[in-house]
Amino acid sequence: MTTPETVDLAYPFRGDWLVQNSPANRVPSHGTWLFATSHAIDFVPVGADGRSARVTASSMVRPEAPQRFVGFGRSVLAPVSGIVVAAHDEEPDHAAYRGLPSVGYALTQRRRAARGWVGLAGNHVVIALGEGGPLVALCHLHNTSVGVRVGRRVSAGDRVGECGNSGNSTEPHLHVQAVDTLDIERARGLPITFDGHLPRNGEIVRLPGS
């Protein structure tokens, strides 16, 4: 199968989600070509006020429980129809970091990168659109929430897990990327759109439901 230049997806969620690290603003979107993240995008679930969690004085100086964030546990949906080729659900959800704690957390990123893809992606699901790809990865899922296994066929809109804070994540959010092979360390990141559009940083995608 010929890999398309751009992979068009459905949004893998309902409700309100803030766009961060969008390739509409820059490529590589996450500041690196490693692990095929060049065209990846992040979505942070937010409430009606556009915030992921209330900011307090404590938020700026102490790690926070991920359960404080409105999107922790929100459903994550398959953005395409295809076959599940990878599913990992063994990483813990760790504390969230804003303000000063985020600086200390950033200093530990090398340790997570040393673990490879799992250390960065945390709990994740990868869906292949066809026998030869491309593949779409959904990362940082909530521990024990992954509801699909390798070999299962899913349809776009099927629930595959929940938003969590596993892997290389400072607060509960969903990381989405498309790749050309399951060997992520050697894969090429592929451009993506959502219903034909690529939202920019700071936009809030609002979809009915939650």
C-alpha cells in the first residue's frame, strides 16, 4: 500500500479540547524528529472556562494529582477504522506538573527517553489503516483504561481508552501522531489533518458530548 502524504482523521474525542504543539504552527511540532513526532499534535481537555484545572498558589509550587484535571478519564475514541497493532496499558498515571514543578520534571525527560517509545508514550493504542499502514498512535492514556487488544478491528468513533497522564506528560492530555511503521524509533512522522483541517495552537476544538 502506498502511504499517503497526509492522513486525515476524525477527532478522537468529544467535548472541549485545547490544541497544543500543533504542526500547523511549526514542524517539527514537538521540537524534534525523534520517535516520528515531527507532525504530532497534543489535545488538552478543558472545561467551559477553557482551563484544564483551576490554578492555585499550590499549583505553582507542588505536583498535583491528575484527578484534579477535568479531562482525566475522558473517553478517547478511534480516529480511524482499522486494526489495532499495538496496545499498552501498564504504565502508572503520575502527578501533574505546572509552574516550578514542571522545570524539575523537564530535567527527568532524558530518563524517560532512555526507556524508548513506551517511556515517552506511556499507555497507548496504535491503529493500522491497512495492511501496509499508515498507523495512528494515541498516547498518554489512563492506566487500566485501554479497552482494545492487538488484532481487534475498530471503527472510527469506537472507544479505545481514556485520557490519562502516563509517559512523558505534564498534565492529562492526548498525543496523536501518524507514522509509516510500527518501529517508532525508525518511523517517519506523517502529516495529519482532522476532518480536512489542522487546528492551530491555542484553538479549542468543541464537539458535542463529553
